[in-house]
Amino acid sequence: MSNNRHSVLLIAAMIANALIGALLFAIGVAAIAALAVASIQAGGESWESLGTRVSAELGADVAGLLELFGVSLSTLFAEFAAAQGLPAFPVFAREILAALYVGIALFVPTGLAALVAARAIWGLTASSARGALRLYAITLMAVGALGLFIASAPHLIWGLTLAAGLLNLLALRRPRAVTPSYSA
């Protein structure tokens, strides 16, 4: 009975790793593509054009109110950027996008690591070394717990990551030796 339950945990851990791996890899690739598109679009913007776009999106009532007081958002944005010593908008936007890329780029290797772990669990035997997979499971749990802490609320990806790490730890327990029952 214990071996059957253990094999079910191993299969569940393998499936969880495969799903988390595919999800993180897909999110990482999609987010990197979105950052590339945003970087290209940011190249054609300036602080003034950004202010003009914001003015256009506010609606006629707010635009009329701003005109009544002689406020130009494009001028306001440009003056604010100059007063704060901010670089030109394309440079500023690309610096922020580069910082976001560092975090988002970690989704791809994390997803690949989960897929490799799923493959390793699939080939796991009772005598296999489990140290690296345990370290991976602990890391997965820590990443999930930290993500939940930072989000300060239930979050799908970080909750699933924490659950997958816990499932891996449970599945990687060594099976107990089966002692034969005494028969009279």
C-alpha cells in the first residue's frame, strides 16, 4: 500500500513539474516578446507625446477642464522630467524595461528546470540519488512562498509553485523497507 501511494505521489509530482515548467516557460517567452515590442514602441515616444496621449485618453470633460485652467499635460510631463533630471523618455523607458527583463527572464530557466525535474522524477528508482531533486523542491517552495509574500494575497502562479515544491518533497521521501508480516 505504501509503495502504491508513493508511486502516485511521484506521478503527481512529475505532472505538477511538467505543468509548472510549461506554464513558466510560456509566460517567460511571451513576456520577453511583450517587452521587446514595448521597447520598440518606447523609441518613438517623448515626454511631450506621452503627455499628449494621456490628455487624449482622459476624455472630453477632463480635457475641457484642463484647457479651462490652461494646463497642458505634454508641457507638464516635459517640465516634470526636466525638473527631476530624468533622461529622454525612450532611454528612461528602456531602463525600466531592462530591469523588468531581468526578473521576467528568470521564468524561462525556471520553467526549463521544472521540465528537467519532471523528466528526472520519471526515471527515479528507489536507489536513485535524490539530493538534487530535494534541493530543487526546496527552492521551488521558497520561490513560491516568497512570491506569495510579495504579492500579499493568494496568487495562482506562486500558489501552484509552492504546492509543486511541497508535492516534490513529499514524493521524494525514500520508501520504507517493507517488512514481511509474521505468519504462524
